[in-house]
Amino acid sequence: MAGIKNGERPIIRVRGLHKYFGAIHVIKGVNLDVGPSEVVVIIGPSGGGKSTFLRCLNFLEEPSAGTIEIDGIEVNTEQSASQQHKLIQEIRRRAAMVFQEFNLFPHMTVLGNIIEGAVTVKGMPKKQAIVKAEALLTRIGLLAKRDEFPARLAAGEQQRVAIARSLCMEPRIILFDDPTSAVDPILVSEVVDMLARLAKEGIAMIVVTHEPYLARNLADRVIFMDDGVWMEMAPPDQLFLNPKKERTRQFLAHISPKSRDWQQ
């Protein structure tokens, strides 16, 4: 794992990001730089803006103001809709997203789900995509399920398929929206191990989570977000064991003792 090195250009750069839903101000002018192989984990209470921030990075939500730069592609709210559309399509080829509810296509097989984005969005030849998908299925231990439909998979298996689908796009960045929320607690460590392997391969990641074990064991930096702003940002040891802000301490104090693997 690594942060931003001296002189290194961030692969994700956010400046002055705001998001309103009507009169509700959800994201309040946040800034963030993420290094090319860095893992940033965002924690905080529900409704604090974590998932909205992540969805803004992939333009599933339209930012109200600010600038987002992903792997050298910059989009800001002053550009025309046509300019933004072309740039957003390019960003989505470079930054994949894994959702908490997996969002697998129920009418497609495991193999079909994995190759769909690579073929339709990235333009990868179908035969090449199949070869890549089968290699990914082998890697995650699910090659035998290539022709199954999502409904016949366990939640942990569906999450691994969703991650394989994102990897088939050959992204430089993966955005994870609470990747363990629908997974049996016993399987959380398996998901964390898989994400750790991706980090070692140099893929930059931003992970929104409610799971302290994931944040403690995966992150280069942890951000505590509440009320649309960064309340605190620090390496995991510092943030979990010696938080500086009272609001952070209050949040951590409400994590159930059963979940406090970050203290070990």
C-alpha cells in the first residue's frame, strides 16, 4: 500500500465538490487527492454523504459545483453538457464501481455479467473478454459457476463476481460502495483479502464502508465523514486509536464491541 509520493500526480483529484438535492446540501465543498496505488477508506454515520460522494466521482450523481479529475480527465460544472458527456464516458472506462447490492444482471449468466461492460463500454472483442473473464473466475475460485445465474449464487459469490466484472474493464481505479454490507460477517475477511490483493497490484481504490475491520486492515488513509464534510483524515492506526476530533471519538464509541477488530 502507498500514499502520494513526492512529485507524484494524484490519480484522483477533487476540488470544491458540492452536491445539493433540492435545498438539502449533502456534500459541502470537499477536496481530496488520491495516489495512483493508494487505498482510501471513508467511514461515518448513515446519511453523512459517503455514498453520494462516491457516486459523484463516477457521475452517477451530477455534482452541483466543483471539479473532479480522474486519471488526467477533468470534469467541472462549468463545461457544456456535450463536453461533460464525452469526458464522463472516458472516466467510466478508467474508474470501475462496485455496488453494495452487487447490481448483477439477473437475466445474464456469471460469464455474461463479467464481460458485458468490457464489450459494450470499452469495446473489447467478445472472445478476448471471455478469455479474460475465465481467468478472473479462476482467480476468484468461481470458474465452475460461469454459466450460473446470480440468483443461484451466495451473497459472497455475487460480490466476487461484481469485483471480477469491474476488473474485466481493466480499470486504474475501483470505487467500492460498502462492499461487505450484504455479505455474511464470516465472509468479510475474504472480501478484505481480495481487496488487499488488488491494492498490491497497484489499483487505486476508494472504499465506503461501515465495517471497521475493512478500514483497519486495508486503508492507507481513513476519512471520517459526517454532515457532508471530512471531519478527520489520518492513517488507520491514528484515526482509530487516537482520533483528534470529538465527533470521531463519539462515532467510534458507538461501534459495537463485537466489531472492534481495529483495536487489535
